Amino acid sequence: MRDIHEKFMLRALSLARKGVGKTAPNPAVGCIIVRDGVIVGEGWHRKAGTPHAEVHALAQAGDAARGADVYVTLEPCAHHGKTPPCAKALIKTGVGRVFIGMVDPNPKVNGGGMAMLLAAGISVKSGILEEECRRLNEPFIKHVTTGRPFVILKSALTLDGKIATATGDSRWITNDRSRRYVHKLRSQMDAVMVGGRTVLADDPQLTSRVPGGKDPIRVVVDSSLRIPLNARLLHLHSSAPTLIATTSGDEAKISRLEAAGAEVLRCSGYHGHVDLDDLLRQLGERGVQSVLLEGGRELAGSALHRGIIDKFLLFYAPKIIGGEGLDPFAGPGAERIDGALRLTRIRTRRFGDDILVEGYPEAACSQV
């Protein structure tokens, strides 16, 4: 059974989730203010450059915030950015205690907010539902500590582990509910990435198709620039750009792609293909915090081999292809079971008859 502090932090987390996908480069944060066991103020960070969660909650609480308890999913900031420090706002209001989900990994904060509160005589406790708070802001944490985006591999599979038939047919393995969830996920991500062969085979748009949602940056990994100029993702009415990562020096094709509205990223090579590590570095330098890797199997196999996948989302449908159907990862795999990549922190979720398996690569086995 959860204690009262965890119950209040759960409410703060539910508020924070409203901002997921809308606050970059800032994290999603939720805050509630509690007086005599009753919530008197709530807030969440809604968009970068606007007031933070604590400011919204304090405004709603008004005078009731003095001496009250504050529950916030992330350590209050202690530095001036586009908005003033939230720690100072809490001190000025005279709150009594502050309960924090996790310490801010941003070097500009990283304990500074707690130190400021403690120096003002305010009681501080951190680490309440810390794992849930970290899951909420995985992309922010990865980017602010490494400069690289957080990479999520999404794949739709049959129960026998196939992503397509031997002829390449894959529409549709999963059901409508699973696909709607993926579109919602796209709207929360900074970028979605596919390989050049996926564009040739499926001609995807890679938009979110969520009412009121945003489209992610579209990234096509196309080492030899085989993408056709009539590909749909080059002719979309979307505010998000299309980036094509390549090692090709075909200046004529590059000029035609750029004339069509795409931006071509020249990347280092790795065994004759785009060096995914260099690509992620370039995306990170652009402020991209999260990448949804959707296909195809060559790109997924390369990402698996290079150890760049931070999280797996595997949607299993109750179907069997059998025979020579395609598996999700091309290239060499583990030769022995004890060399296989193991996933940890497993969670499952149902979408009708489909089952989503979510997991993280074990730190000790980051590469196959």
C-alpha cells in the first residue's frame, strides 16, 4: 500500500504527463500544494519559456501555500533561464515542506534547488517514486547528461516474432488501438527515424495524425540516397522538417532533395553505412532529445549491434506467419543464449488482443 506522500506524488505525476512532448528542451514537471491533507494548488509545465509547474500551483493556492507541503516531480530549479528560479518562488511564498520525486540531473541545477530550500529553513525530502519520475523524463535525462537523444525502438510483431511475410507484406500486423497509440507516441517524440528501404517499400508519411498533436522531425537513414523525389514525406504540409542522413557524395541528388524541401545530413560512415553514433551526435546538437526508431530491419539490426537503443516497445499481435517471414533485426545475432541481449524492468500492456512488451537493455549487455 502506498503511503500518503506517494499518493500525492502520483497526482503530481499525472499532472506532469499532460506536458509530455510539449516542454522540450525542458522536462515535463508536475506540482501540487497540500494543506492539512487537502490539495489547494496544482500545476504543470505546459510549454518551454512559460511558467514552471511550481509557479502555476502557487498561483492557484494563493495564501494557502504558506506553511503548506509541496510535491514536485523534479527538483525545483535554482537558476535563471527564460523564467526565474522556482526554488526562490517557493521560499518567497513561505511553504513548509518540499517533497521531490528526483534530483534534477541538469548540471545547472543538480542539487542547487534543494540546497537553496534547505538554506532557507525549508524541510526537503527527495526520492519519492523516483523510478516513475525518471521514466517520465527519460529523453531529458539522457540528453542533458550525454548530449545524445534517447532512442526508443518500436516494432510490431506476430507471436512467432515476424515483422512481415517473406514477400515483405506487413499491413497490418497490429490492430487499430495499437496503431493509434503509436501515433500518440509520435506526437510526443522529437523525431521519428526509418531506413531508406522502408521509404522505398512503404512510402510512409511519418506524421502523428493526432488532433492537436505535433509532427515529429522525420529522419531517413539513406546511405546511398535511394529515396525517390516523389516520396510522400518530401511533400507534406507539416511544420516538422524531413532530414535525410547519408554518406553519399552525389551532389546532384542532394541538390534535388534540398530543392524538394528536405535537409541532407552528411554523416561519417560505418562499414559502408551511416554511422548511427555520428547521426545521433548531430541530432543531439540540434536539441533533439528523443528518437522513435520505427524501421526497417537493417536499421534496427544496426542499432541493436551498436548498442544505441535505450528502450524497446514490442507490440505482439495474436498472429502466426511461420515459414520464411522476416524477423525485426537484420545482421548477425548472438551465437549463444548467454550472449543474447537481456531486457529488464519489463512492463506489459494490453491493446485489445495485442500485447505491448516494454523493456530496457541490461546495462551489462548493451551490445549483441
